[in-house]
Amino acid sequence: LLFLLLTCLCGQPSLNTRIVGGQAAPPGSWPWQVSLHILDHFCGGSLVTDQWVLTAAHCVEGVTVGQEESNPNEVVRKATQITIHPDYNSSTVDNDIALIRLSEPVSFTNYISPVCLAASNSTFYSGVESWVTGWGTIGIGGDFLLPTDLLNVPVVGNRQCMCSYPENITENMMCAGLQEGGKDACQRDSGGPLVSKQGDRWIQAGIVSFGEGCAEPDFPGVYARVSHYESWINGLISINQPGFITFTSEGTDSDLSFSCTAQTTTQKPTKPNGG
């Protein structure tokens, strides 16, 4: 019953009335967006139940969870439990996912509600529209954006993404970005959600993980693939579990026939986008 209730609640922001790529989103548009703080914002996250936050493994170390201090609708919670995926590899940034248990539950409002998570049988083909949100920087060393910035970026298939990161991309990752660059998550966006809309639901597909610089041409952002972790997440959150929904891409997967052309590639692991 609790699982069904949360599934009914997740991914439906009552104040999300418009989508504007690359601009500040109106308050309440992304009510699952979380800011992780050690004195100041350093990473993002997403609220998946009333007491659990999903983020990147490379972010979490002695954090306080809440929203930006300038937000009148903020709720601040301390972290009482931080669980990093047991197979997280800091060198390759594989399995870059972690869960944070809040000191006490939050109450859902128009400004605070959970996101749905992509179920294990979800498919995200190349070109699927997705949005990444956060309080990160405009560029490497750049100024902070006003919360919450919104970028619309298409999914990039793993075969295509491996052309840019030939030794870095695993099945636990997914990519999103424009071939010409110009839109991407950046520093301090790490841990934040990459979401896609299906019907009236927003479903989290990825967690901001790493990239080559920010918004560089031919280097899409790389994300932990949420659908690969349904069992792990539900194994940790045994009561009042997150709402998992299957995202189904339309058409055929063009990435299956993609082959690399002569373009810039990197052979080394790249710096995570955050903390």
C-alpha cells in the first residue's frame, strides 16, 4: 500500500507549468531537487522518498541536506546514514551512486515531492528528451547559477558516447548532451538528476557523474544509469520504497548501428562534475 501510494505521488510537480531550456526554472518546478551542503552547496541530489535522497557516490562525505538558503520553501535535514554502492570505483567512476537517509522525514508540499525512478526494464534510446537541473556553475571556475537552472539535453547512446570516452563508459552509465556542445551539467551539479517525461510523470534516468570539461563539443555528460540500481535501492529502502516506473522509448534504437568517425577522443578518466 505504501509503495502504491508513493508511486502515485512521484514525478508530478504541481507547479511545473512550463519548460524553458537553459534558464532559471520557476520555484516548485523541480520539487525533488536537493542541495548537499558542507557550509555551502557542493553537489546535487534528488528526493526519492520522504526520508531518502539519491546522489553520486563521489559527492557524499559529511553532508547536510537541504535546499538553497535563499529559497523560502526550503527544508533542511542532516544526513544520518550515507551508503555508497559497494562496487563504486573512484578511478573509473563506475557505479557512481549513493543513498542518503535523512534525520527525519520531510512533508510533501507543492515545493517538496519525490521524483519517480526508472525501473530496471527501462529503455532510453538516443535522442530521448531529458532535462538536468542543479545549482552548478556556468563553466569551469564559473559563477553559480540561480536555483534551479534547467537544461534540455538529448540522450546519447552508449556506443556513440564510447567514441568520446573509449575506456570510460560502462553499462552502468548513460550519456546526454549536444554534439555541438553548449549545454551540459558542470561543476557542483554532480549527484543531481537527469529526468525524462513520460505521460504526466517525470522519471529520473541518470545521476550527474562526470564529463570532459563542461559542454565541450563531442563530449556529452556522463550519468549513472538509475535503472541498473532498482534492486540495490529497494534493498536499502525496505519501507516506503521509491516509485519505480518503466520508461519505454519509442521507435528503434539508432545507437545499435552507430560507428565512430574521426573525432576527438579521450583515453583517460575525466574529472567528476562536482564536489
